Amino acid sequence: MPQYLLDTLYLKKMEYYKNKKILIAGGSGLVGTNLFLRLIKLSKNVTASYFSKIQIKKYKKFYKKYDFTKKKDCLKATKNKEIVFITAVNASGILNMKKNFFDNINENFLIRSNLLESCVINKVKKVMWVSSSTVYQPYYKPITEKQLDLRFNPYEIYLGNGWLYRYLEKLFEFYSKNTKLDIKILRTSSIYGPYDNFNTNKSHVVPAIIKKSLDNKKNLEAWGDPYVVRDFVYVKDLVEAMLLVMTKKNFKILNFSYGKGCSIKNLVKLILKVTNKNKKVIFRYKNRSSAKYRVLNNIKFNQVIKNISRTSLLDGLIQTCKWYKKNKINFS
């Protein structure tokens, strides 16, 4: 257990959530499920939404089914809530992003804008939205919040999502300035961990490689450029960051990530080490790679929230692999 979880000041901050009426919009995804598991230890007034399935059946009574592309569902979900975490997203891998371009953009806009307006109507006090590093333009060093330059497009592969998230960040800022909503935004990077999506057609790079490393094939086929660099953040670290930032006052946009880059080639090596597999790695479809380099600078976050540690990539992968081995029967 990280030392900060035992810190007296940290424990006092977590008391903030006791008896608060909380909604996790998107409570059955990677971030939402882990956030729920953390919050249910702090408050029994937690409601989590799901769209198609609940990952942990024993907590079914805390979950309600909503479609946040529909305004009436957003109004119903946010009614009488004090705190809303917006983690709901229509997520997909690179291939699905290309195939379902219009659905991805339109639905992700409706989900966030409907929830935001409903929070105002229902007089919610605090809102946090998890944004994305796709807002940033190409940059080959760890990038700070201030270095976002709207004169330049995001990476080509993220052009639609990047500009959507840029617009939504401005929309959230507008609501913050013109309503009583206390809004926080965390820009984060490639999230991984327990309760990730290991479905072959929708998984991102970490669950995809873990799944391939543990199959019965002799070779491991990885897609994309092996020298693409990513900043992989362990989901439980992100959850702690969300909880701590929410206790702060005033509108904030903060980067939060592991803060160090790792090439896909080295990621594959690390996963094979963790799974104790000796496979020949073949990289295919190099032209399908996304941005060449995406790493976030966390200096601003570290000034606002002190002493929060990050789980090393090795330790995070060990925990993720352990979870997947136990639950892989649930994935096709």
C-alpha cells in the first residue's frame, strides 16, 4: 500500500466524501469501476451508471442503467446529487475510431454536454470530467498544460477527438465561469489496469498485448510502429488523483499521468517478462500507428497535490495481468 494512503492529512481529505450523494457517470468502464470500488469505501450514497453491463455483480444495487446521449436520462441520473464524476465515454481502439468516426464524435459530445447541462439544472455542486492528452498538438517532450497551442491541430489520427475535447474543455470552463458549478478537469494519458476492456475488437494496446502474450500462439503479433512512445498511467493512481483534486476549490485543468514515456517495443518486452512468456514478436501494420509521442508533464499537478506516488509500469502490469488471468473467461 502506498504510504500516502496512510497519511493523516490524506485520510482527512477522504472524509470529505462521507455521506455525500455521488454519481459516477460511466461507472462500469475502466476508470468508473475502479473509482466506484474506491468511493464505496468512503460513502454509501454512491450511484454508478452502466450502459450495457456491470462488471462486479455483487454491487448491482448501486448501479442504474442510463443512456447519456438522452437528455432525460442525464436529468434523472444527476437529480439530488452533490458530486458528479463524468467518466462515461464511447471508447474504442484505433481501428474502431476510424470505422465508427461519426458515432464516436457525436455520442461523446452528447454524453458530456447533456450531463453538464443537467448538473446545472439539478444544482449539482461539484463536477469532474476526465479529459484526454489527445487535445495536445504534436510535441516531442513531456508537455505542460500551458503548452497546449490551439493554433496547431492535434495529431492527425486524433483530429476529430482532439478538437472535440478541446471544445468540451472550453465548454466546461464557460459553465464554470457562468454558473455555480465547481468544475475540475484532469487531462490524462493511456490508462490501463484491472477492469480494462480485453475484448479483441475494442481493446487498447496494454490489454491487447497482455491477451496476446497469454494465448497459445507461438508468435506475438503487435500492430503499429514499435518506436511509438506512450505515457501509461495506472488506473488506481488516476482514481486517487481524481479524489484529491475534487476536494480542491475553483476551476482547474491539470495533467495527470505516469509522466514517463515507454516505447511500444519496450512495453511488449515488459509484458512478456511479466507473463513469463518467450515469444517471437512481429510488428505489423506500422502505418496504423497513432501519434508518435505522447507524454505529459505533471509539474503543475505535483504542485497542487503533493506526495502522491505513481505505480511503476512494471508493478501496474503485474497487477493487471494477475487480474486478467483471474477474469479472462469473461472476454472473447
